[in-house]
Amino acid sequence: MAEEAKKEIPNEAGEGGVEGQQAKAKAGNNAQGMRQNLTGKQKAAMFLISIGPEKSAEIMRHLKDEEIEEVTKAIAGIKKLKNTYQEKVIEEFYQLSLAQEYITEGGINYAKEILDKAFGSSKSEIILKKMTASLKSNGPFDFVKSMEPTKIASLIKDEHPQTIALILYNIKYQQAATILATLPKEKQVDTARRIAMMEKPSYDIVKQVEEILQKKISYDYMNEDMSSSISGVEALTEILRSVDRGTEQNIMEYLKKTNTDLEEEIRKKLFTYEDIVKLDDKSIQRVLRDIDNHVLALAIKASQKNIQDLLFRNLSNRVAELIKEDIELMGPVRVRDVEKAQDDIVLKIRDLEKTGEIVINRGGEDEVFV
């Protein structure tokens, strides 16, 4: 997959001419700063958005439930994603994948030898440092130690003095000095006093403040005025359209528990099997024309009664009787077979909506006048 991802990297800044090189360098520097200040989960979310819904769905099938939940939150939290950032995230993934592959094959020395040939000694050192750094636990607030102090100051200036003191206590002295100088005089004194009195803070408190600051950094970057951007909600919707029904249900149930507004927004964009009740009889009849009777029997067998009644109502009496007989004869069925049958129906509905043969009433914007 790394090879495929590498081939798909867009070339935004032209290769020829001084202006093209300057634009490319500027974009690279901006993206480099962005990558240094994002968490691994945020980078993973950006990578999944960048490679498209089908490949993302394939990757998500191999994740644990808690990993799916975390990356889902990260994807949904991305408001805009610039093409340059997509390129850099894919490039970083590609390089780290190569390094991991070579390390697995022959150890660090073998990996360095191969990477030297591929990227040159300077670049290979950077790649290997990232690779080994990712295997070690970072110190407190390590993700902000490469940031400009003024940038950190703008993000934390409204925080409680105790929170600011904790951050300044853990970052570089030069950074802390610059940030302290930017605070209002009263807050300067209070923060300085709290730093002087601070003993080693507990791990839990440090992690909580780190999470707050990471969210602020993420929000700041993702809400810059960017062109050619992708919405995280749109990207997640497209990914969910490509995953299996079990994964889709797991994610939607998680969102319903943790963020009902987000779950409702995505559900409006994403047609699920339960949403079949939103179709009018004419649309359902059009869908059923393309569904094999055995597939339909499998889907109906585990459907809620209102869906069963709706589907049977839109079948001819003869076909409805045949399907009822099929259901009685098939006995117990595997959950994955039922989900596959229901997936087939949903995919057919989505295809017919794209071609304009049916209309899904999502409320408001999709109301139809006849």
C-alpha cells in the first residue's frame, strides 16, 4: 500500500523555475511545522482521508474497536485538510513504512544502508530518528518543544495560571521565558509564583493538560484559511460507505453515545440499512428489481418488523411467498451472511441515488415537489 500511496501524491508546486521551487519550499516548511505539532492519531486521520474511502475502509477493518473510535474522533475533528498536508503525511507514512520494513528484514544498520541509497545519508538519518523516536515514550509536552514561543503563548494565554505554570515548567527555558514575558503583569506574577512552588506534577494531570493543548493546536491548524480542503465529516461519511456493516454500526453507535449532533450529521449524509424506511414505495420497488431473491430473504430474516412489512408490501404476492418459504427453509444463518445481504441492498440504493433513479428523503434539503 505504501507504493500505491506514494504514486498518488499530487505535485502542487511546479518543479521548474524559481517561483515553483520557492512555493514548494514554503509548502514543505509549513507542512513540516504542521507534522511536528500533530499527534499520531491526527496524522493517521489525515492519512486515511488522503488515500480515499475504499483504502481507508480496508485499513479500518484491521483496527481494534478502541482504535477505530479514536481515529473516528480524529477524522471528524478535521475541518479542512490542505492538499500540501496530504502530500506530506503520505510521504512521511511511505518513508516510515520503508524504514520499518528494512529494520524488520535486517536491523538498523541494514535499514540505514538501504535508506542512504534511496534518499541520501542526511535524509535517511532523519527518517530513522523519527522511526526510533516513535518507539520511545516522549517526555511531557514534547510535541510543543519545536514550536515558536509566540505561537504557544497565543494558545495558552487565556488558560488558568496553574495550567500555564505546568506547561512552562515542562518546556524549554527559552520558550518559557518568552511566553512569560507576553502575559499580563498580574498573570506573570501569579504564574511565576506557581512555577516556583511546583513539585513534580502527577502523570494524570500532565496528560490532561497535554490533551487540552494538543486539541488547541489541532483546532488552530485545521481552521486556517485553506483552499482545496476536505471536510473530516465528509471524509468519514465516505469511509463509512465503504466499510462492512459491522464496522459501520460500531462507529455510528459510538458516535451516538459520545456526540449525538455529529452522529445525526453523518447519518443524514450516510444511508444505512435501517434508513430504508425513508424510501417511498416506488423507490423501494425499483431497488428490489435488482436484488436476488435469496439475498433479499437473508436480509429480511434479521430485519425489524417494520422493514419486513415494508419490503413484503412492495413485492408481488408470488415473489413474497417464495421469499417467505426460503426464509423458513434456510434455518439458522450466520450474522456475517445477513450483514452482507443487507450491505448489498444498501449499496444498490446508494448507486441508484447517484444515478438519480431514486431520491432519498433526508429531510429539509432533500424534500421533493411533484
